[in-house]
Amino acid sequence: MRYDVVTIFPEYLEPLKLSLLGKAREKGLVDLHLHDLREYTFDRHRTVDDTPYGGGAGMVMKAEPWGLALDEVLAASPLNAATEDASEGAESEGTGPAEPAADTRPLLIVPSPAGAVFDQAMAYKLAEEKHIVFAPARYEGIDERVLDWAQESFRVMPVSLGDYVLYGGEVAVMAMIEAITRLIPGAMGNPASLEEESHTGGLLEYPVYTKPAVWREREVPEVLLSGNHGAIARWRRDRQIERTLERRPDLLEAYPVEQWDKKDRRFLAERGVHFANPAKAAQKKAKKNPATQADSAAQAAQSDTAQSNTVQPNTVQTQPDS
């Protein structure tokens, strides 16, 4: 994975060279390039912004510095070689020059409160990319013509961290790069860590504990010391459900109903959360009311008779020999 970040504060992103991200770079799993937008200006003050057309508060980032910076990033994209190889292969087979596919263009992510909300599902998809370019804006944003022009060579994707506004997009870039990189195979020390964390399975992660078993008169839950793996798994599952119910009930509403097992449903029912099952409700109603059950049976019999007298579209009827 190659990351390019164009910003007026490249030093802001220096922490991306530390910790597990730094190790991922050392392993060659990610290639990070920071570009100072002011290097693509030509006036004495290295100006990257100007007043907005139409008036209004704030300043707007100028188009030309962004255009020059993105030109350079595009020229160095590792996807260029893949596109050229595909084109040469097509020509050698006599099929003529190949049109570059849409997915061979680098992805340009523009952090913006007006973009699609970044989440774990998006992080998983982005971890499959080969080249992501980030364009964190400042002030009132980037001249819109830059984004229009960029669509010729990039797949442009405005992305938001949430419903709030920051001074600039660098913090959002750091969050996204960290969330994406940890999903790249080999970037995590223990890949199993990804399996049970918050949002991976649709629920929040369960609470975790380590030594000592007692700290300031607070004990680790006894079940975690029992060695009973089945009981531990059930306890963790219950805590996931409980924590999600308390902190993010919206996630419970979006969770697939068919994935709740009997123990999950019982645990939720004890906390006042019930799931309607139309089929079972109808069966219970029929058992309580014999007349309704008889009516249902009569309707079913009538339906069977009607179907037996109906010619099915895929059958062939033949006349008996006379």
C-alpha cells in the first residue's frame, strides 16, 4: 500500500512513522510519502489560499498548488506500471491499446464534513487498495475545480470522521491511515486481535483485564480465572451485547436478527429487548384459537384444490388417444 499525503503541515503527520505503523513501513507493507503543498507555489510568501468568489467568511485553498502537487503524485503512482503492463499485453495480443479500467486509478480521499462517514467496513475496503492519496484541506476548503479536474485521473472520495468540524483534515488522515493499515495482512502483531474488537462483528468489544487479579480492592471477574473456555466465551458475548445496548443501541438495531442465538435472545429479553418472530406469533395465535386454526386449514385445502386445477406454465398437457 502506498500513501501520499499533500498538506501544508507535513510535520503534523510525523507520528505516522512511529509504533506499529513505523514497523509496517520497515516491513515494506506500507510506503508513506508526505508532500508540502507550499513547495508547489512560486510567490515569496508561498501562498496557498485566497478570498472566495461571491464573498463570505474565510479563505479558499488555491487550485494551482493542488494541481501541481497531484500531478507529481500521479506520475509516481505504482498503479501506472500496472496500467502500462496491461496495455502492452493487449497490444502484443493484437487487440489494440487497452482502455485503463476505472479501478486502476489511484484513490483520492478528501477529508470533509460533507463526505461519507468513515467506519470499520470502509476501512476494510480501503485496506484492499494499492494507492491512496489524501488531500486534507484547511480554511474553507479546496477550490471545487480541483476535485472536478481530479476525477479525470483519480477516483475522488470525500470522507468524514463524523458530524463535527476540525481545524483541518490532517487529524482525519492520521485516523484513517491507522485504521486502514492495521487491517493489511502482516501489519498486526497478532492477527486474532482483529476478530473480536469493536465494530468488526457489529457489536462493541467486551471489557478486558490483566494481572494482578485484585487491584485497589477491585477483582477480575471470576469466570475469567476459571479456565472454562465455554463460560468465558459466553461471558464475553454477554458483555458485548450489554455494552452495545448501553452505549450504542443504534448498532443493536442494525445487527442482523438471524445472528442472535437463543442465549443472546434470553440475555436481551432479561433487559427488556425482544425480537418479534411473525411465524411463531401466528402459530401461538392458532393454538389459542381452534376456530382460527380450522379456518387456516380450510384455506390451505382450498388453495391446494385451486392449484391442482390450474395449469402450471412449465407443464405440457396431452390429450388421451381416442
